[in-house]
Amino acid sequence: MWRWRWRWRNLRTKLFAAYSLVMILIAVAVSIPMYFYLKGDIERNVIHTFEESVSGMDARFEGVFHDFDSISKQLYLNADSTGKTVTQYMDDVVYNPGGYESFQAKNAIENFILLISNIYTRMHRISIFTENSDFFSNLDSEPDAIRSRVRSEQFDPLRSSMGEAIWGYHSRDYWQSGDDTPVFTLGRLLKPRENRVGYLEIQVNAADLLALGRVTEFKGTELLIREHDHVLYSTMGERETEERLPKLEQLAETTNEGVSILQDRSLDEYSFYLTSPSTGLTIYMSVPEKELFAPLRLFRNVTLAAVLLLILLSTTVFYLLSRLLTQPLYKLKQAIDSINLDDRNLDIDNTYHLGEIELINRSFRKMNERLQSNLEETVRFRTMQLQSHFDTLQAQINPHFLFNILGVIQATAENGQIKQVEYISRNLADFLRYAITASKSITTLEQEAAITVKYLELMKTRYLHRLVFTVEIDPKIQYMHVPRLTLQPLVENCIQHAFTDIKHPLHIRIIGKSDGNDWEISIEDNGSGFRADRLVEMKQHIQNYLDTINSNSDVQPLHIGGMGLVSTIARLNFLYKGQFQYEFGNRPDSGSYVTVRGTIKL
């Protein structure tokens, strides 16, 4: 008994019990409301899926019905250049067979059907035919099928009608034996109160009208479509269809707007139905309740398993943490309270020579060293950025540069080239805004290349045909990070020094390439190049500068004009650390190059 009481008083046991209990309470408090909220959401989504399926199907049937009505009206109302309508041409075909008028009428009817089929593209077939087996359609038809079908009992409902639209469903296109596409049909008797001259029929692919979509994922889903007093289409068996008809007749009498939902407890199923006053169709869809809410049961099981797994993992973690935290916890708090970045010999008191305390001591010393090193690097890097910014203001945006550009603007304005003045002024404003803004020290290669192009375009207004430039940046590296004002100072060096002793136009190329995670940027020109002694001096100067900033020595400020190559390499070296290389020199033919390369920081 005493032993168990001592274990309960142990801090490790209390931590484990308290954390585990809190985790269980949190998991239960969060998971139960979330489950019921998501349960209702899933139920609404599932039911909404069936509602959308039924309403979408009804909308497609109504669309076909309205198109059919429109075609019917055009038969009576649209007259061609001779002043005749299609129904009048039908009279010529029926009552003047074999003559020229009959021949002309047949051509007019065929042209009408061709035009209509191009307008109403969702129709599979549009046909006009007579009791004399005169048949017109936008698709090929078999003569035998025409003769046998026209006088068959299939069209008795049309013969006895008064011009109303009558729906039908067939497992294939019966006018052509080679077409096995299931179709819905709409037919109508033409001129029913006069001479009953013929019939209009359209066929629409059944798959286009049904288009069940996600509903097919639910097993046991049945569909029944009823027109007035007979079944038009059903996926059920004959016996089941007969059993459902009384219920469907009652549902068809309802006038509710939108899709109605009925939960049938006796059959353990949900029914969705909609009656359209315009088409006369009642769409009825049923699905077993267990299949309808199968996603909900899956979600419930997954949620329960996830909560239990979370509780199990949490209690395991809390047990391990309680073991790790109990012994060095108090001393760790004291060490955290007394930590100072200037403390070079940081140690936690380890009177009992515990291995965990010694590991914490080492970790704290390493952390302190890293903090000091990172802080020094951050301060040094920001200092270089500020120094580069002020050097840029002094060396790059100096009165000489501004006087030259302003002189170009003045000369251009005096020549009346207002558009050119506006173009130069806009580029100058963009360049000055970018160069002066110091809020962000890092930018993207895309932005840096864009501002460099603006600078080159400004210089081109001065040097005209003597300056040519191309910029080729691989899209894969256009969003990589670079320090601000990386490319422009190197380009300015080309302009300042490459014009010496050359008579041909200066061509500057900026090339950015990538190979996997490696990148490379080169700035080349065809100018006079570096002098041999100057090249050696610059390489030594850059290496000395990098050695200085990598040591604990104070960094000497960059002199005016030193911004270009030295500062660019130094800032890229800081940004990419050990994943950066550079080289520069003279090209074999003429001019110079500067190449920097590294690995993209992921």
C-alpha cells in the first residue's frame, strides 16, 4: 500500500496522469461537437448530391422539351424566300407527289433540317416524315426501317393525338440498324386540326439526359421516369416498377417546387422526386438508406479510430516526457532564467553528475554559440546591405548619372518627342524608387532583372546604337532570392569600363541558367576587358575582403565605386554561405565576364 501511495505522489506519475487526463478531455470535447457538426454537413452534402442529380436531370429534359417546342413553331412560322413554311412544303410533298413542286418542297425540308441540326447540336436525330413514308432526317436511315416503322403501332399515340408532345424511350435508334445508342424521343403530329400532314420527331442520347454523375457511386440506386399515366424509363424490374407506381401516382399529384424528399421507413430507403408541369414528367430516384449514408459511417469509424490513436499516442508521449522532465526540470528552469548571450561558460549545476544534465549543458553551450554567431552574421549582413545602399546612392545615383539622363530628357523634349520623354521619365522613376527603397534587402531574380533592364534602357537613350543588350533568364530560377542591386552594379561596370578603346557597339548579355537545384548567372560584354594587372589585383582584393568578413575582424567600409563586384560577391556569399562560387575574367575573343553560381535554397 505504501509503495503505491509513494508512486502516486511521484511527480512523474502526477505529470503523466494529469497530461493524459487533460488530453482525453480535450480530445472528447473537440471530437464530439466536431463529429456532430461534420455529420450534419456530410448528410446535407449527400442529400444535396441527389437533389442536384434529380433537378439537373429535370432541367435537361425541360431544355430538350423547350427546344422541341421551338423547332415545332419554326415549322409553322418560319417562311423561306418563296414565302412558304415547312408545313406548307409538307402539303406539296403529300398532295403533289412526283411533281416539280414536290421535288422543290423536299429540298426545302432537307435544308431546314440541316440548318436546325446545326443549331440544336444536342439532338441526336431530327426527323420529319409522313404516312406515305416520305422521310427527312439529318442522319442516314434505312428505307426498310422507314416503311415498317411509319405504319407500325409504335406511332398510334401520335396518330390519335391533337399535336401535343409525346415522350418515348428506345434502346437504340430504330431508323438505323447499326446505331445501338439508347435514345429518348419527342414526337408531335403536324397540323392535327387540318389535314394531319405528317410528324416531327427528335431523338436525344439517353446518356446525355440521364448523366447521373456521382449518384452512380451509391449501390442500389434506382431511377424511374413517368409520363402522365405510363412509365417512360425505369432501372427497376417490371414487378418492382408495378409496385412503385401507386406511390409514384400520389407523388406526381404534388405541386411542390423543387425536389421533394421522402424517407420510407418500411423499405429503409430515401426517395427523391420532382414533377415538371411543362414536360409532364415525374422523375423518381430511390437509394437504400445504408448506401446513402455509407460515407457517414466511414467518417464515424475513421474519426473514432483517429481519436483513439491520438489519445494513445498522446499518453505515450506524455509518459516519455514526464520521465525526461522530472529530474532536470528545476535546474533547467534556473539555467533558462539566468541565461545570457555574453556568458561564454554557461553550465547548469550538476551536483549529482547526471548524464541528462551534462547533455543539456552541452546543448546550451552550442545554442549560445550559434545564437552569438547568427546574431553577428545578421548584424554584419545588414550592415553590408546598408553600406551597399548608401554606396549606391553616392556612386550609382550620382549627379553625373542624373545630369546625363536629364540632358537626354531635355534634348528629347526639345525635339518634341513627348512619348519618349514620358517613357524615359517613367523608367528613371522606377529605377530611383527601387534603388532608394531600403525596406527589403532581399528580392527575386525576376525583379532584379526587370530593374536592370530599365537601367539599360535609360543608358540606351544616351548611347543609342552604341549599346546593345540581351537578357536571358531561365523561368525556373526567376523566383530565387538574391540581394537587392546585384545585377545593376555589374552592368554599370560594363558600361563605365568596357567602352574604353572600342569603336564597335557594346553588347551586354545577362544569362541565367539552371540545372536541377543549381543556378548560374553570367554578365558578359564585348568591350576592352580587364587589364592583366587589374585582374590580379581585383581577385586578391575580393579574397581578402571575404576572409575579413568571415573572421571576427571589423569589416572595412566599401569605397565609392567598389560596390559593383566586391559587394555583390560578398552579399551573395553571405546569402548562400557554402553553396556559392564566383569567377570573372576576360573572354577569349574580346570583352569580360562575371559568373556567379550556387545551389537554390529550398
